[in-house]
Amino acid sequence: MKHIVTKLMLAFLGMAVLTIGLIWLVQAVFLNDSYLNERVASIERATAAAKIAPETDYAALESSSNISLLAVDANGSVVYQSDGLPMRGQIVRRIPELTSAAGGDVEYLQTETDDARYALLSRAVPGGYLLIVFSLVDVHEASRVLLQQLWVLSAVLLCAALLLSALLSRLFSRPILRVTEAARELAAGHYDVSVPVTTKDEIGQLTGALNELGVELGKTEELRRELIANVSHELRAPLTIIRGYAETVRDVTWPNEQKRTEQLNAICEESARLGALVTDILDYSKLQSGAEAMHPETFSGEDALGELVQRFALAAGKRDVALELSCPGGQIRFDRGQFTQVMNNLLDNAVHHAKSRSRIRVSCEARGNCIRISVENQGEPIPAEELPKIWDRYHRAPQHGEAGGLGTGLGLAIVKSILERHGVAYGAESDETRTVFWFETMPIE
């Protein structure tokens, strides 16, 4: 299999050889005729004003154009002939023929060796005819010299073409080879590979597209790893509980309606927790991998928070907890769907940890060109050493002397990921009387 470098090099060399071949074709087919035609044209220009008359300086005409002349009057008599006129006998015998054909094409005079060394022009001029003889040696000599030069030029062009083809083939193939190597790295699972984009042509566009592909594949791989890690870490416990209760009902307590009902209720609760856990795992994995796009928009804070507080009124009422909203108005800039997710997690967290017959207060406060939203509940305080950890994945602060609180352990981690993606401030405060979670919205320009 030929490499692209070899293919490009052969293509460049082929173009160079074709160019040299065309030069040789021009030399062989057109150059001789072109030189001869130019020689004839120059002779005709020099003799255009000549005439057959005693005052005509035939020697000057010969000298100016390097030709030999035979001047014939209208009666066919020779009035002038050059000293050493080539092929004199042949020309004199053919005077009647040549004068009758005056103005025709160039005629080549054959020597005894059948070699055409001279050419003859017959032209009618005032007072008679001029038979012009000129040597073809200079034409042949010019062709010979040009042929020698063409050999040298061909050799130089071939060497230059060889060097340029090697250089250009490597120059053009290098980015393609880099893209190929990067594609192999991507296929091997190395999604952090990146190829520098050095051009703005199609190869540069291909390189940029490959880099974007690597980024997207990296996000997908990160999402996959997060999902596998989260699922394996968190699903085992509720599944074990569900299986244990189910086996107990099947083998032991199924005749006892009260115990069977209690254990089936536990299975339902664990199933619901399992469903919430799966949802939180998927949401958190998407946020961590950057697979979920963010679309900030501006909307009414009072309307959005009022709707969310109303949604949690029933759950709060079951725990004998009152919900209050204090938001005099103002516009919020945030991704609407992720704002709802943040508030759902904070309100759910507040409802689960609020004391019975207490209240949860949701408030808004203007801070420059943004809004600070707070969710305050009255419940067990969070120890000071736990406050920095509550935003971590799977961390649940101990409550009421237990090893861990309720929930999936991902709610606040999801809130943290969303708020950090929006680039806003957030925090939590806790003392003996209250616990407050707060965050700020995006600034409105």
C-alpha cells in the first residue's frame, strides 16, 4: 500500500515530467517553423522598398539581411547577382519558373547530398523580380543551440521538481498524517488528544472537526464513567434491602398480614428511593460531564418561586411544616430548568430536615444586578466541621445520632454543580436556631 507522501510525490513528479515533455514538443514541432517564419518576415521587411533600377544598392541589401540576391528585370534578364551566389546554376536555369511563381512560399534548395542548406524567396518588385537566397545554417544552428540548452534546462527542471515534490508532498501530507494519528488515538480511547489547527483550508476544518469530536467523545466517556461509578456505589444498598424484605415476606412473614404490610411498605419506600437515586445519578453525571447544555434566560422571580413553594406545600403539610415566601418582585437570570432543579433539591432538603410545627422561609434579596435567594428551615443544626462537606457527592451529615441522614446524597452535589456552571456565589449557614442555604442568580446586564 502506497503512503500518501509517495502518492503526492509521484503526482508532482508526473506534473513536472509532463511540463518538460510539452516544452520538448514545442521545440520539435513549432520552434523551427517559428524561427524560419521570423527570418522570412525580416527579409521581406528589408526588401520591401527595393526595386530593379541602376541606382539600387543591392550590396547594402545583402549586407543588412545576410542574404544573396539575383535581380531580374521585367524581360527576364539578370541585372545583378551576388558574388558566390549559392546554387547559381540551378537558379539561373529556373528563372522563368521562379519569376512566374513570385510571391509564393519559401522553396528549399536541395544540394547533391539531398540536404536542404538554402532557402529561396521569389518576390516581384517595381521593375522586375528579386530572387533571394539565404542560408538555413543559422536556423539549424539556432535549433542546435536551443536543443543543447533544453537538455540542460530539462535536467535542472527535473532535479528541482524532485526536490520540490519531496518538500511539498511532506508539507501537504504532514497535517493529514497528524489527523490520522489523532484518529487512531481516539479509537484507542485517548480522548484528550488535540491536533493544532495551522491552516484555514479543508484540512484545517477537518482537524478542527476531529478536535471537537475528541472533546465530545471525552464528555461521553466521562458521563459513562460517572454513571458506572455512581450506579455501582449507590444502588447496591437499596437493592439489598428490597431483596431482603422480599425474601422475608416470601419465606417467613407472608401469613402475618401486619408484618407483611410493614415489610411491603418498606419495599415500596426503598423502591421510591431507588427511583429518586437513579434520577439524581443521571442528573449529576450529565452535569459533571458537561453533556447538558445551559440556556440562561430572564424570568419573574416571584412567579417562579411561588409555583415551586406551592408544589411543596402538600409534602410540608404532612410533616406539619409551614412554607413562607418573601419575594417582593424582581427579575432572575438563570437557566429555567436548572433553576427549578436547584430549588426542588433545596426545598426537598429543607422539608426533610425541618422540625415538626416549624416553618421554612424562602426569601429574595436584591444584590446589585442580581438576586440572592435563601431557603431557611428550623431543624437540627449542621455541625461546623460538616458544613464544608455537605456539597460533596454522597455525603450526608449525621442526624439525630444516626450514621447518615435521609436522601440520596446527591441533591446538594447537583446543586453545587449547577451553581458552579452558572458562575454564581452560593453557601450554607447553620446554628442552633436555623439552617440557611443561599445562592445568587446571574447578573442582569
